[in-house]
Amino acid sequence: MHHWVRGSLFTAALVLFLGISGYFDAGWADTEEENSAVRASQPGTPVSAGEKRGGMSAAYVLEEAEGAAGQDDADQDPWEPFNDAMFSFNRYVFDRFLLRPVSVVWDTVLPDPVQRSLSNAFDNLAVVKRLVNNVFQLKMEGAGREVARFTINSTIGVAGLFDVAKDGFGIQQSDEDTGQTMGVYGVGPGPYLILPFLPPMTVRDGIGLAADGAMNPINYFIPFAATAGIYGTNAVNERSLNLDKFERVEDSVVDLYSAVRNAYLQRRAAAIKE
């Protein structure tokens, strides 16, 4: 119980102050998987195994925002004035004056292969969240893949720095999360919500995000300051890997707020139906 309380406190603090890592895992910066998940719900549209991942991994909302620009899910956004203001803060203040400048320096100092290895290692640590939610959704094939991936990448892949499971054995990730599991069991999404420093979400997915954070093993084994540093490093690293994508989509989408909202809601709905 003591460890559970400690982990919950870590999670609450990290969600409030270091949700920046989730900001890029599920935020307006992440779109390739949004795009593919929506395509997966359309008959006759092929989607690769890697594109079928339903969780919040890096770089899926931006390109999907382009595809969702003509669709509208405003009915799920009753708090739009507040959300729009928070979206503008995250985009024009937090990202422009803090996260992007740090990420540009990071990108200059570290070669892309090193950045990708760091991303792989962070992703490897999230195995508990993926495994637990695969089991709760009765996706035993996905759960088996997660066990195999973690075993291979933690050993042959040098503590997860290299994704040998995918590159060498063709074992794709099965990225399920708690918000998705709640949806599978009939919990409605609730209103769309954007908070400072945090990713776009619904009320349901916000609860799921906190639960996913509590399942991260690093919260239980290292001091809080080190945990905060790891989450911050992950946020900067993910932003650095997507510098060009941000600029390209921002230039091509007129109403980025609506496009990101629609892309997010459509992807989550499609993921729950899988």
C-alpha cells in the first residue's frame, strides 16, 4: 500500500507539472497513428501493423489533423472557449518559448539515432501499461507480443535502446491504454478537454492518463527528482524528433485547434472499436 500511495503521488505531480511528455505522446504533435486509426475504420483501406497501435505514441496528431480538417466533432467540445485558450497557451507560449527552443538545441547536440534510442528506451518502460490493458481488453495475442518485445528489447536490445523485436523479429507493439480499456467496457468519453502543459484528452482519457502514469515502473524505484528529469527528457526528445512535422502541418492547416480535436476524437473512437 505504501508503494501504491507513493506511486499515486508521483503520478499526480507528474501529470500536473510534467504532462509535457504526454503532450507529445497524445497531443497536437502526434498524428501519424491518428491518421491510420481513422483509415482503419474505413472499409477497404489497408493499414500496416505498426499503424494499428491504439495508444498514445509519438507523432500522430499533426498529419491526421490535415486529414480531419474537413470534419467536425464540436458536439463533444462544450468547453471550447476554455479549451481554445489553453490550446493557444500550449502552442504559442509553452511550445514556442520553452519546449521548441530546448528541443532545437537538443536536436543539434544529439544525432537522430541517439534520440531514437532514447525514445525506444522510454517506450520499453511503458510495457506494464500496455500489457495490463491488453489483458483487460482480452487481447491475449497483444499481451503475448508485449511480453516477447520486452524480453527481447531488454536483453538483445540493450535495456530497450534498440527495438530488436520489431526490426529483427517483426514483432509489432500492441499499444493499449487505460482510457481505451474504459471505453471498451462502456465508459463514455465525456467532454473534450485541454489543460496547460497536458495533451488533448477527454475526461475519461484524463483519468486513464493518470492510471497509466501510476503503472510506470520508474515511479517506484528512483527519487522524484530523477523521475521528473526522465519525463522532461522524454518530452524534449519527442519534440526534437518531430521539429519538421510541426512546422509542415502548422503551415498547411488553417484551423489547427478544430483539426486536432477532430483527429483525436476520431482516433480514440476507432481504437475502442478494434
